Amino acid sequence: MTKSTISYFALFLLSIIAQVRSQVCQNVGQYGQCSVNSACGCFHMANADDTGVCGFLWPSCSHLSPCNSANNTCQSSDTICVHHPRCQNSPVCYPVSMIDQRVCPPTTTTTQQTVVTSTTSIPWSTTATTPVQPKCPRLITFDDILNAVRIPQPIPPGYSGFQWVNANYMNVTYHEQINGLSGYSNALTSGHFIAVNKDGQNLHMINNAAKSFSLKSLIVASASNNNLILEITGKRGGTISNTRRITLQMQSQRVDLDWSYLDTVSFSAEDSKSSAKGRETSFGIDNLCIEFTK
């Protein structure tokens, strides 16, 4: 673990009845993982660079008011000014109750800031332990597809060294503007784009860049319904070498596989309540961690 001391002054007008223990996340990307609760992420502070608070990712955007643009403060005493670009381009006032570690338990032992009842502007100074994330040899984020457009389109052949079958890329930010929040929003881990299985069909990624590859991990979420059964299959020379069945929710989950010497990986979804294909069996994938065999 890398321990760093964060000392900064953010002007909060905090007046809350109960104490709130909150987790500081430093050098973690916007919405990056900061809790064992996958529904939580890092919200960058409006008055601090590369530093944020760990909070619930899905408050209703309509309930978040803009911060005071003059000094990035909030009129309501039980809110805090953070960046939340999925809702608004400018900073918003976020409920303090949603940064409580009872909602977002920390991933590591971290010195937490206790916010107590106060009616005056107070400085916030704390010491945080920043978790060291496992290094990924090659991270596929779908954010570097050339000439990507806002509406879903097939992932181009050869992208990141694979042939993609029944796989579209999706601009989640634009999708949210048109359709509102969904499981796709939860699958999004970095940038604006994810991969989705076209029309709920089986998705395949076929290696065409090296002798073989390893699939280490991925982030995935069901698009529109909970308890979606996803079967992930790894093949080598046309023979199945690995299989994993998992139950997806609309909240994202990290799937650790560490499968090696593959040439094809397939993703097949089945609605536990219906055998029909379509929206009911759609899912989103982000941050595929792979490694090509040298």
C-alpha cells in the first residue's frame, strides 16, 4: 500500500444530525472503484485535484442541484460539492449521507474522516491509504476506437487484436441522455464507451494478433434485468478449455478468470425467467484485462 497524506481546505457548510464516516480516494479516476460495494465509486472534489470521496454512484440526477459557481459550495448543509459529469458538466451538491462508509465500505484499511455536526466552514484534513491495483498487461477499455460515433456500432475488426462477433461499442453517456440510467451505466468503468452484445446475441472475441492470449478479468453488468445468467467460455484450438457461469445483476461486478492459452472467448446470456433473446439478455462489458502470449 502507498500511504500519502492529503491536506487541503474545502469549504463545507456541514450540519447533519448523525456523524458520517467517509472515505477519501486519492489518485483514483472519476467513478473509479473505492469500495467493496460495486455500486460505489470515487467522486472528485470540486476544490481538489485527483482527490475525491467514495459515494453511491446512482443518486437521482434530478435531485442534485448545481454548486455555487462562484466558490463551489452548497447551500444545503447536508451536501458536498463534487464532480458528477454523468449528471451535469458543472459540479453538483451531493448528499453527505451517501458517502457514509456504511453505504460504501472501504476496500482497504483506511483512516477515515469523521464529519461531525457543524454550522461553520471547516477544513478537512486526513490521511488515506491508497490501494495498489493489480497491474493489467493490456487493458481493453473501448474508449480508443477510431472514429467512434455516439450510436452503437459494430466493434471494428482487429480492434485491440481481436475479431469481434455480435459485439457493438456503446457511448454510455449518450445512451443515458436518450434512455436514462440502466445496467450499461453501471458497467461503465472508464471513459465513455463499453462493449455490448448486439441484440442480446452471443458475443465472441477471436484472437488474431498473437499465438494465444490470457483473459485475466473484466467488468460486466446486465443491461435491464437482474439474475441474468452469463456463461463465459474459453476455447483453444476449437476445444473448450475453461467455462464459468455467473449471475449478473444490473450493478456491475468484476469477474476474475486468469485463463491462459486461449484463442477464442464467448459470452452467452440467458434470462433466468425467459428463453427469449433480445433486450432481456443484453449486457455490457468494460475494462477487459488480457495478455498476449509472446
